[in-house]
Amino acid sequence: MAEAAKLVGAGCATIALAGAGAGIGIVMFGALINAVARNPSLTKQLFGYAILGFALTEAIALFALMVVFLILFAL
């Protein structure tokens, strides 16, 4: 019973990984493409902001993955 609860908890924690993937793909780089299409002269500055947002969003995904591994292997 406890093993099943661990697996269900780890599965629920992986939902954050899907949210991070959607955040990176749609919000970050979709917005970058839209902004560059509107004002191509700001490409370099906008790309820097996009990479910063990518790194922060990916950090959230790594924290979620760490929680999954803690649930599976430490408890």
C-alpha cells in the first residue's frame, strides 16, 4: 500500500514537468517569435530575456524532478 502511494505521489509531482514544458515552449519562445516579428531591431535584447526566462523555467522543472526522485527513493 505504501509503495502504491509513493508511485501515485511521484506521478502527481511530474505534472509540474508538463507545466514547465508548456511554459518554455508556448510562453517563452512563442512570445519571443511574436516580439521579433513585431520589432526585429530588438532581437538581441529579447533573445537575452528569453534565455533568462528559459533558465528560470527549467530550474522549476529540475526542482520538480528532484521532488519526484525524493519521493521515489528517499521515503
